[in-house]
Amino acid sequence: AKALFEDYACASCHAGGFNRDEQLAPNLHHAKMRLRTSWIKKWLRNPMEILPYTNMPNFWEDGESQNEDILGGDPEKQINALTKYILEIGSNQYAKPWRRTEWVTQQ
């Protein structure tokens, strides 16, 4: 799953918590609290079916894998593994929001 995450460069858009790049897509660390497993799998299978104007690429177009070297190129196994990975990296709670007084004292 991690190899797929890296091969598909997920953190290049879902940068939050992975690098300091501009975040162009939702923070995946919140997926565990916000998304159902079935929805993640449906999204990964064909993001444009859910949101036609999305920038998210379809890595399994026509049900075929773009990477035959990972999990034998089996799209279902890859989608299941990537879904599990996304949920495992997720947080069990949202970050505590900063109060203005905390921010001022930190400055």
C-alpha cells in the first residue's frame, strides 16, 4: 500500500502532514474520521464518476492497474490496500483548534 501511495505520488496533492508543499487536495489524515471505507474504494475506482471535474486521476481506468509490479497488478487488491493505508494513517480525532490567545502568546 505504501508503495502504491508513493508510486502514485499521493502526497504531491494531499500534502497535509506529509510535506510542506501547498495542499491541493483534502488532508488524508482526516479520512478516518470523515469517510467510509466503501466510499474511499468507490472514489479510488473512478473519482470522476463521483465528481466529474475533479483533478484526481483515475489510476485504475477501465479496471486495469497502471502498476503491474505491486500486488500482481490486481486492481481490487491495490484499491483495498490503498484504502486500508489511508485509514491507518488517519487520526482518531481532529486537531484541536488554536484559540487566538494561544497564537498571540506563541508569537
